[in-house]
Amino acid sequence: MKRILTTLSQKWPEYLLEIIVITIGILGAYALNNWNDFRKEREQEQQFLVRLSEDLGKDLKAIQASLNSVEKRKKRAEFLMRSIEYPLLVEKDPHYFITSIEFAGYTQKPTISSHTFEEIKSSGRLSTIRNVELRKDLASYYDAFEHRSQYAFIGQDIQLQYINLHYGILSPEQQIEMGNFTLNIKYELEDALPAYERFLKNKEFIDWLPIVLQSKTRSILVKQGQIKGVTKLKEMVKAELKK
């Protein structure tokens, strides 16, 4: 025991240095491992953000295209309603009248790209995105589309009713031609007048037009709000990518 104590008293600086070196090595390895994990998480976050930005870009284009389509079809429905009192509208643009009979009631639902967000959520890696507000807004954005999907049947029903009610206004030849989107036809007044007469006699169809207009108006407001939301999200993602 005496020998041990003597050895320790003589070599304690050596032993202390050895302990310090070992401790530093352990702490250094731990810090390096943590830094490596952090780097991987940041790389993963950047990859997710890039993909989310791409998805949101696709959404913005899809919603804008849908909005443009709804606005055009709303104008067609308004034209048809005005033509009831003002036949001169049909005389001025018979082609627009005939094509409006076919297309005014159509709907176009945008396709939302939620694959990246669903992958992040289902894998339990939402916390990889450090910005809590961004995570919350992304979840709200995709939840809103999921919520609205339960009301899709309303727009579909309005479109189906429109399609059923408009049959018989156009001539059989015109109806067939409406199915050929590559056919280049310019309808003249002589083509439109018989259809206009049948249109005025179709009370059920005329009574359905205000419902179509209501649906289009509501759809436009919704899509305008969606465009604001996706634009804001895209800017938030862009800001995170710059950090």
C-alpha cells in the first residue's frame, strides 16, 4: 500500500493528464457525433424544404389554372342569363352562345401535391422542420384541402345537373362537335338561332343557371384565398432555405 501511495504521489501529474486526455477524447467524440447528427438533420430539412417548395409551386399553378377556368365559365353563365333579356347578345356572338351552353357548367378541381408533406408526417419527421410556425401553417394548408374535399360532391352534383338539363338545346350535330376539342368550327347566327329558341323554352335549365353562378362565385372566392395561402407558404419556405 505504501508503495502504491508513493507511486501515485510521484506520478499523479501523469495520471491526471491521462484522465484529462481520455475525458477530452470522449467529449470530443460525443460533440462530433452530435455535430454529425445535426448536419444530417439540416441536410434532411433542406431536402424536405426544396421538395415542399416544388410541391407548393405546382399547387400555385394548378389553383391559378382552376381559378382562370372558373372565372371564364362564370362569364359564360352570366352571358347566358343576360341573353334571356337581350337576344342581341346572341346575334353579336353566336359562337360564344353555343359553346357557353356546353361549357358554362363545367368545374375544374385543382390537383394538390401533398406527397412530400404526407411523407414527412407519416415518417414522424415533422420536427425536422425547425420553424414551428411553418410546420403549423403547412399542416393547416393541407388539412384545409382535405376538409373541403368532403364538399366536392356539391360541385359535382351542380355540374351533373347542368349537363342533364342542357341536353336538347344544341342540335345533335353540335352536341357531337362539342366532344371534339381539336375540331375548328366557328358557329354563325344561323347555327345559334334554333339553339337559342330551344334554350328559351327550357325553363328548368334557365332556373338552374343562378345555382351555377352561385357555385362559381363561391369557388372563385375559395380559390383566391387558396392562392394567398399557398403564396405565403412558398415565401416562408423560401426564407427557411436561405437560413
